[in-house]
Amino acid sequence: MELLQAFVLGTVAQSSLLLAGLFAVWVTVPTRIVGILAGFGAGAMISAIAFDLVPESQVHIQMWDTVTWMLVGVAVFMLGDRLVDKKFGTAGVGGAMGIVVGSVVDGVPESLIFGIQIGTGTTISLSFLAAVFVSNIPQALAPSADLVKSGWRIGRLTVLWAAVVLACGVAAALGYLASMALPDAYGDRAAALAAGGLLAMVTNSLMPFAYERGKEWAGAATVVGFCLTMLGNS
């Protein structure tokens, strides 16, 4: 029963990716608004890295271990981004797909942590769960709007985001199983991996994407996203 609970939690927490992705199909979002939303998402992610993921990673492991796994997260993102760029770069959607890769590098470790928390009986923070759900909205809406403009239809976009959401659900279930098999599993390394990969994605994909479309308003939106997420953690 708890295994199913972990799967459902991981899926529900990341379901806003699919919902926001489909919203971009039904509603035409102006380019400037897409950039502002991307900037807001970038700020929210930086705040989540600083106040959620990095502190989470240092509860049971030392600083050098956190740094090592952050670098692993960078490597995972760069490898995934390179593979995606080879496949989609010529179609003009490489930047948008880079953000999708970042969603995977972010969402899977987060979901793994949720599963471990259920397995170890740790109380799941509703504020963190809400932050994950809300921060996913601009993270999915911004690239989806670009993909729609590039000719992606609703079926293809649905398959893309549904695959990401289901992968997160599976990751949460695996996190639960890991907590059963490994009593010392706390999710610290998963948090560090997510922090490193997400920080690389924000720098390489999301911020350039935001500024290109939102211009000077992207910077203001980034600060707003950072501040609101920080206040949510206070």
C-alpha cells in the first residue's frame, strides 16, 4: 500500500508539468509573457536549490559528498542536454527541450526523495510539496509554448510530459523500495544531484530562454520568483 502511495505522490507532485504543458496548447501565450514566466521559474528554482535541496542534502552527509553529487547532477544534465540537442537542435527547439531535460533531472530525484520519506516514516513537508507543484508550472509552460509554435501537436506534447510525470512516479516507488532495502537511505545524495543538475539547467537553458523572450522583465520576474519561494520557506 505504501508503495502505491509513493507512486501516487510522485505522480501528483509532478502532474503540474503535464497540466501546464497542455495549457500552452489550449491558450496562446504571448512571447513576452513566456519569457517572464520562464524568468519567474528560474528565480523559484534558484531559491529551491538554496533553501530546500542543498540543506536537504546536508542532513546526513558531509559537504564534500554534497559537492560530489552536485557535480554528478551537472554531468547528467549536460549529457542529456547534448543528446537532446543532437536530436532536436536542427528543428529549432533545442533550448525548449533543454528545459524539459532539466525537468527530468529535477523531478526524478525529488520524487525519489518523496518515496524515501514515505518508506522511512518521515513527515512530508506540505510547503515543499506545494513548491514543487507550483514551480513546475512555468518550468513546463515556457518550453511548451515554444514547442507548440514549432508545430508540436497536443498528442506529441501530451506523450512528452506524461512520460516525465510517470517517470517521476516510478522514481518515487523506487525510492520507497530503496528505503526498505537500505536502512541508511535518506535521499541526501538525490537532493544534491537534483541541485547540481537544476542549477546547470537554469544557467544554460532557462535564463537565456527567459531573457531572449522577456527582455528586461525577465530579470525582474526572476527576483520575484526567488523572493516568493523564499517567503514560502520561511
